Amino acid sequence: MLTLRHTLIYALFMAAIVVSSNFLVQFPVSGSLFGIALGDLLTWGAFTYPVAFLVTDLTNRQFGPAIARRVVFVGFVVGVALSFWLSAPRIAIASGTAYLVGQLLDISVFNELRRKSWWKAPLTASLLGTVIDTVLFFSLAFAPIFAFIGPNEEFATGWAPILGVFATDAPRWISWALGDLAVKIIVGVVLLLPYGALMNILKPMPQAAAKA
């Protein structure tokens, strides 16, 4: 019962993060910084989505990869279902695919490194998962080659300087992908602080390292 209760709690957190990120990724950050238009560089989803990897890593550490995968799948079903209501269908499909691949990669990498220094498993796993997730999401959500999934959003098809600064222009979604990835990496590193604090509270269960 304890494991089931914690699984549901983690799954609810995961679903909330996925749904909010899918909604916020449709909104570019307004304003400018050092003359760079942030709307050509970032969406608000970049600030919320890295928390999903924190939830996965804490679940993996406490209960092992089998329970972590269960949380990921529950979060996937609930999150994607609600995302179809709160965001465009293509965004929901892209998010669900990228989320599932990125999170399962995170679990596998974390499990391989869980006996190393406390920070190596969450940092390496989340960084690799973030890169794969970002590439898959922005490609499936906005690249013209995947138009069969659904219509592209007009706000993503305009051209902008890469990362808002380089002279070479590219479709805005590519600049978003690079900008979001940079922010996600920074946020992922910062999230090592709450991970380090919570790992002293959420002690691993006896079966955590044994289940693959």
C-alpha cells in the first residue's frame, strides 16, 4: 500500500508537470535581454519541464526503475490525455513521444550510475534525457517534415536569428529548441540542489537497486 500511494503521488506530480509544460510551450517569453528578443529564443515550458526528470530520478532512487517506469507511464497517459484538451493535438503527440523516450532513457542511465557519486546519476541521466526529449519534441511539433501529424502553428514558422544573436536565420522553432535546451540544462543543474536535499529524506527502499 505504501508503494502504491507513493506511486500515485509521484504520478500526479508528473502529470501536472507534463500538462503545464505542454500548455506553456505554446507561449514564447516576452520582452528582451541585452537587445535579444526572448520570444525568438524561449518558451515558458523550458522552465517547468525539467522538474519531470527530478520526479523520475527521485522515484528511481527511492523505489527502483520498475516503479519509476510505472510513474512515467501513468504520467504519460494522464498528461497526454489532458494535453489534447489544453493544447493543439500535434503538440500533445510530440510531447507524449518525446516525454516517453526521454524519461525511459533517464531511468536506464540513472540505474547504471546509481552507485556512483550522488550527483552523477541524476545529472547525467537528466542531461541526456533532456537533449533527446528536446530534439524529438521540437522536431515532431514544428518541423514541416512531420506536418502529417497536424498543422504547424503560424507563430513557429517565422524566421529568426539562431539563438536570437547569430546572423544566420532559421525557422523560429529551431531557435526555440536551442534556447529551450540551454535553459533546461541550466535548470537541470540547479535542480540538483533539491535532489540533494530530498535524497536525505526519501531513503531508498531495500528493492530499489535490485529491480531492473
